[in-house]
Amino acid sequence: MDYQEVDATREFVARLEHGRDWRAQVEAFAAEQDIASAFFVGLGAVQDAELAFYDQDRQTYDNIVFEEHLEVVPAVGNVSMLDGDPFAHTHVALSRPDGTTVAGHLDSATVFAGELYIRAFDADLVRERDPVTDLDLWAL
């Protein structure tokens, strides 16, 4: 296991803006606040969502679009730098009115309501292509 010790530098609570993209708002906030690394957790509801599942054999993402209202129960992720910009690596579980859930890597979702807790770190975490998985992972 590769690792790096980090110290928390700042903590935030935030409310996401209705009608805008969930992940894009996290990335814009990180850029505005000059956050190069962070952890976040969020909850709320979305009006639609596009999730991705990484096929390990083909080493490619398969996307699934959900054109329905869903509850965010929860979203968790981290912020690090990818190609010079903040990237919000986000996983989410979404529930339907009947209680069934869908989950995966959040590509995009239109916010109905959302609240976040964000904890920034003192490290500059950067993502680099990993030759084994073909994923952009932390270079520790």
C-alpha cells in the first residue's frame, strides 16, 4: 500500500445550487477555494443522473443514464488534481421511491437539493495513469 500522511487545513459545509450539476459544483468550489485535495460527503436529491461502472476486463467505463428523481443516500468522494484541474472522484448511492437503489461512479446529475461536508488537506494530490488498471489514480 502506498500512503501519505495529510493534515486537515480547512472544513466547509455547503449547499449545492438547484438545477446545476452535482460534480461540477464540487470541482468549481475546489478551484475557487484553491483546494488541491479534500474528502467530501453529501446528501440530497437529484432530478437525473449518469453513473458509470468500470469494467475491469475491458478497462473502460460503461455509463447508465437515469432520467428520474432520486435521493442521494449518500455521495462520497475526494478531490485531487487531474490534468491541472480539480477532479471530484465521486461515488453515489441513489434511491428510488420504492426503496430500491442504484449506485456507481457519479459522472453527472442535476441537483434538486444537496448538502456537503468538505474537508480540505494540506497535500497536493495528483492523479496519474496507472498502467495496471488504466485508471487515473493518486501518485503517492
